[in-house]
Amino acid sequence: MEGKSVITSPSGGMNVKRGDIEIQGFAWSGLGAVRAVDVTTDGGRTWREARLEGPVLDKCLTRFRLPWRW
């Protein structure tokens, strides 16, 4: 399986106030360890690299976080 990811927070139904929030999620790959996760908040015009939380292991879920100002 190629690399995949899912954002877990913020998620649908959450009441998010404008200001500083943290985007969180999980990434995985069946081809080895996740090396990087890029996140877009503007429909793909710009991308930012999220911080991976260790341990980052082969073929395992890897948590990522990205501080963001909405």
C-alpha cells in the first residue's frame, strides 16, 4: 500500500474557534516507514510539513502534528 494519512483533529462536528489550533492525524505506509507528511489548508495551493512523533517504525501508524493559525 502506498502512503496514506487521515486528519483526526479538527474533525467534522467540532466547534473550532478562530486562532491557533493544532492539526493532528495519523499516516502509514505499507512500503516502509513514513518519512514526511505534508498538509494543505487551502485546497492544495500551499503545503507545510508536519512534525512526526516517534517512534517512526516500518509499516506502523505514525502520529503527526501541525500548528496552524485559522
